[in-house]
Amino acid sequence: MKKLIFLLGSALIVSSFCVLRAQETAATRSVWDGVFTEEQAKRGEEVYHKQCASCHGDMLTGGESAPALTGGGFQANWNGLTLGDLFERIRKTMPQTKPNTLTRQQNADVLAFMLSINKFPAGKTELYRQAEMLKEIRFETKKPADKN
Amino acid sequence: MFSRIVKKGSMEFVCLAVLVSLIPAIASAQYQPRDTEWPSYAADTAGTRYRPLDQINASNFNDLEIAWRIKTDSFGDRPEYKLEGTPLMVNGVLYATAGSRRAVIALDPETGELLWIHGEHEGKRGGAAPRQLSGRGLAYWSDGKDERIFYVTPGFRLICLDAKTGQRVPSFGENGIVDLKLNDDQTISAWNNGQWVPDLDTGEIGIQSAPVVAKDTVIIGAAFREGMTPRSMRNNKGYVRGFDVRTGKRLWIFHTIPNKGEFGYETWDKGSAEYTGNTGVWTQISVDQQLGLVYLPVESPTSDFYGGHRPGNNLFGEALVCVDLKTGVRKWSFQLVHHPLWDMDISSAPILADITVDGKPVKAVAQPSKQGFLYVFDRVTGKPIWPIPEKPVEVGNVPGEWYSPTQPIPSKPPAYSRNGVSIDDLIDFTPALREQAKEIASKYHLGPVFTPPTVSKLEGPLGTLTMGTASGGTNWPGGSYDPETHIAYLYACNSCIEPIGLVEAPKEVSDLRYIAGVAGREVQIMRGPGENAGADSPKPPKKRPASQYVRLEVDGLPLVKPPYGTITAINLDKGEIVWQIAHGETPDVVRNSEVLKGMNIPRTGQETYNIGTLVTKSLVIAGEGQVTTTADHPRGAMLRAYDKATGKEVGAVYMPAPQSGSPMTYMIHGKQYIVVAVSGGPYSGEYIAYTLPSAGE
């Protein structure tokens, strides 16, 4: 019995370690790591102009009724959170008149477009369409020193 | 309709609970609000946002802790991220609008426990409303016996509730409802298949501000969609009406666009008063109940930035109008902006102030504005306290436009926020940043207040770069006023830049000759919450690389120099600024800027247009409108308190999200509370109540 407890305990410690390692690995990814592609952002731009621009503005600068999706205020709002949080906010509540009507792909594309306008770098792989995967990418407004 | 009494599931219990606290009021013949309560949206109908409470003061503000909090996610079929309400607290109950349903909730003001909830399911009409979400609040009325709550639904119905139960009052209107789309001296209509036809569902009109109750009259204005890119020069008109609080009967109406034969009709050339719409009163109305006078802050006519289809001065667009409380008859008016072209809607409650000027007592009204002027009048006669001379302004050259050659500009007090853009206003942390800013600004037409919009051209100008227009200066939260010291406190956005360019409107988009837009870009109709973005949407845009987006910022920093947002104290006896401070932590984007590394930059304040202030016996209190993450606090915003005599900060407490509705205060059972609405970005709406730790803790 003691042996079993020891084994279970060891397994728990190892698995906890693995989880921690995974989190550590995940925690190293951010919007500065090229997490979307230029092509995806272009697709997102088309969706944005059809579904979002009437409230958030042609330039993403917002209006009386909707906040800006670029600039210091927007970035501060999301700084320290994850792309999963931002994706879920879009998925659950936007467009305001008919929330949850865009496909996951469309939401991911719009998010890619927003990142591109906010001058985060494009990369070689597209954004995930799953919130749980996007939660592994931090939204960081400050460019890490090693990305300079 | 749904109304639920939730406390203990027993209606009798709730009625009893509320009635107990009513006993003092019933004993008196007429309900008299106490200064420990907050019985009206702005504390009173004078627009002061003032309560003479001092338990929470400079010595203990930092000790504030959360007494209770209530998320509003469940008060509607989706969460709301734009909670703008200010609750009421009267007779021991706190009332507020909440959630995307614009439900009304009654709470225990000491614990936040839900007493009852009321909501209206409006279907298509609610979904098509121009002003949705929870709105800014409600109104309370009592004769010492009955207690009633009034609010307006997104679909523009005035609802009268029994304050004890949350049930509609059957004797008011039709089963507790007055349909505000009816009996409005016009047929509310909409564009359907190219025809302007009566339509109660989609006919554009609504309101998001709180009703005002004065004596036995409830007064309702009107609001519309954003007016930068309207489909048509024709729209419904934003008349103001007074209703009997007992029966819902319409007592009077004031035509904000005069009918033929009425004063001001002649200011609309070529019959333009017949078809022009908007010109509503979408913000808070103030009332002097002793004088029996109502002060109406009127917005812009159709459309915000192009007035070529409405030649003339356009009364009562952007005018402050005083009408009789009993009849709605105009007593006086003063147009702050002739022939409006800048979206300088009069955006906040007129402040009624009994002041002393040159040794003489004066009943005054002070009107804050987007353009950073505080216009001060004798509120009986309408005569300016200090001269407001007509001064020549630039006349533009947009084809078909009509220009007023002069505009009224107050001689006192001085402007309390920026209302134009010059090179000197541009960012100047370093010479290089200034040069980059000048390069961006060179694409635009610059000038002082009332510099008119331009046609947008690819070769330049792209438009007029303005401040103190659509979102500048003081917006809907308005100011505060201390009746003891005669000082007004005004938050202002001091950096809210608005580029105003005009493009020819494609016929399939609008029948106006020009609407807001930028040369070389697809015309984009700007819509408010609730408008179906799918219907009649413009053709798909031409593809263009993201690099073509011109951003009005330099290296991620604001284009103009700080302070980005301010609070100003103005002595109304003298018409002079007493102090001005930057309000709000320096934004992350500035504090973390690589370009500014090593520089010592004083607090800049924040670029936010919707901050409201609260004044108590000793403090001015206001939250921040942006999230920051600093060494002193995790990501969030601070509710700050300033010594009202000096502007010196004396305390701050943490909020998880920006202030999105103006703070209020009350005292009950010996404890003072401050309640503020927070929301935005990832954080859905929440009311948070702060109080001091209990003795012994």
C-alpha cells in the first residue's frame, strides 16, 4: 500500500511538473512571436469591414458607441491577458446586433487583422480557432527586449 | 414584461421590508429628499452631482473597501461592456438600470441584495432601437405615499413602476406604459424600400439618458443614431415632452425644430425645417423646481458635419433652451453654435448655480460643453453673466454648405480644455516626435475652435483635425457643482482628436450631398448599437494593405501633448479657473515607451471622453477611464479623490475596470457609501459599492 501511495505520489509530482513545464512553455509565447499570417489578416480585414467597421470605425478608432480597437487605451485593456480572452470576448458578444454568428475562422481572422493593425508582427502560421489554444498566447503591449 | 421580487421569494416580506423604511416619509405630507440620499440622476435636478457628506474624506479614502458588488451579465440575453448608469438611493432602497435588457433593479443599499427586477421584452422594436444597452438611469417620484420609478426602454416606451414591487402601475398610461413613439406631433417613420413610411418598430428614435422628474411632471427628450453618416437629410425630430407622473397624460411638447409660425422657423431656409430631423435632447435635462423652469440642452440637427441641406442658423440646434415646467412654452434660448457643423451637441446637464457676481446674487445656469467653454447665463432671463460676443470664424468651401460668419465665444471663464489643433498642441516629448507629428498633421487642415470641416482629398487635406468636437471636452457625464463654494468641477478630454473630412455620398448610401469619410476609402456608414449591420450595408470594400491605415499617433504615443484628460475647478462668482489637474494615471503606452525611456514625465491624465465627477463636503471623486498596470496596482483602474479646494490628490482605491458610469454617494444607518459603474474591454458591467471598514475592524 505504501508503495502504491509512493507511486501515485510520484506520478502526481511528475505530472504536475509536466503541467508546469507546459505552462512555462506556453507562457513564453506572446503576440510578438508571429502568431498570425498576413494572408489571414487580409481575410480578417474583409470580415471586419462587413461586420465590425460600422461601429468600430473604418480605422478601428471607435465611435460614440464602440471603443477603439487600436491605440493605447485598447492595448492597455488587454495587456497581460491572452488572445483567448480577446477571442472569447469577440465570439460571445460580437457583432453586437447578432452575437455568436461569425464562424470561429472568421473570428480568428478578424483577430489577426486587429493584431496586424496594432503592429504586431505576422508569422508563418495562422492563429488558432480554439479559445483554449489562444489562451496560451499572451497579449503584451511591450515588445520584449529580445525581439528588437 | 417581467417583474420578479427575489428577496426570500416572498412579496409580502419585501413590501414589509420596504415599508418599514418608508414610515418617516409617509408621516410627512410631501416627500422631501434628504441630503443623505441620491434621489435624481445627478443627485438633484440642478445637475450638481453634490452631496454634503464627509464620513469618507481625505484621512480615510485609501481605507475604502468593497461593501458589495453586482455583475449585470444576467440582466439581458448577453453581457454588457458599457455600463453607464448612476443609481438612485432613496428611502432606503437603491435603484438602477442594468444589463443589455436595460432592466431595472432594486437593491438593498447596505448589502447589494437584489430586492426586485423588472424588464421589458420588446422584440423587433427593441432590437432596432438606435440607443440600446442599459442606459444611464431612472427617475424617482413620490407624493409621500406612492413611490414610483420611471425609465425609458430601448424601444422608446416610458415605463412607470411601483417602487415597492417593481410592477407596472396600471393607472399610468396604458397598464404602466406610455408609447413615446406616439402622440409626438409627428409620425415616427423609417426608410423602408426607399420610402419614408410610418413604422413604430424601426422608426428611429429612442433615448439612453435618465428621465427627469420635477414636481408632478416627468420630462423625456430623444436621441438618434450617430449623425456623421446618415442615410438621409430627412429624419424623425427629437421633440421634448412633459407627462403627468400620475396618469401619463402628455402635458406639453416643445418643438426643438420649430413648426411654421413658431419662433425660430425662419432660421431654416428653403423649407429645411420640414424634413430635417434629429435635434433632440439626448442628455440630462435640468429643472429649477422653485422657478418652474426647465433647461434643455439640444443636440445637432441632421447631419453632424454637413449642413448644406439645412441653410440657416437652425434653431434650436445646439441651443440651450429654457421652457416653462407646466406648459413647455419657451422662456428664452441661446444658441451656442450657429449652423452646427462640428457635432458639438450640448452634451450634459446644465448646472443650476446660485452665485454672487460683483456683490449681487444671481440665479445662474452654467453649461459645460464639448468645446471646452463653460457658458454662464442668468437662468431667469437668459442674459449672459459675462459677455459672449459674436466673433468672426473661418468660412469653409465645401460645395453647397452654408456658413455662419460668426460664432458666440464666451469672454469668461476661459476655455477649460483644448478646442482646436495647432502645431503647438502636438506631442513634444522630443524634437523628433514633434517632427513626426508635424508630418502627420500636415495631411490635415488645422485651426482654432470652429474651423470648419473640409472635403477630404487624397492630395490633402484629408480633413480638418479638430479637438473639442464629437468626443472632446465634457461629454454626457457632465460636471459637478458645490453650492456652498460656488465652484464647478469639470472633467474634460483634452486630447480627443476628431479628424473631420467629407466625401461625396454615393446615392445608394445616402441622399445627402456629403457625409463624413476619407478620400480613397470606401464610404462606411457609422452605426450605433443595435442597428443591423447586415442590412443595406455598403458594398464590400476594396482590398488594401493594412499599412495604408493612417494612425493619429507617433510611435504609439498620442499625437498631442499632455495633459490628455483634466479636471478643472471654476469659480462661478468670478468666472475664473481655480485649479486644473491631469486626471488619471499616465497610460501604459507612455510609461512603457522605449522612446521616452529615462525621461521624467509628470502624470499625463488619460484620453477618455466619458468621466463623471462627484463632489462631497471635502472631495472631488472620479475614476479613471483607462486600464493601467503599474508597480502600485495590478491591471485595473483607480477611483481617485482630490481635495476640492486645491486639486491635490488625497487618496485612491482600486477598481477592476475603468469607470464607465459616474459615481454617486449616500449615507444609510450611519455609513457613507460610494457606488460606481465599471466596465470595458474584457470586463462586463458591474456596480461596485465602497465604504469604510466597520469600527473595530
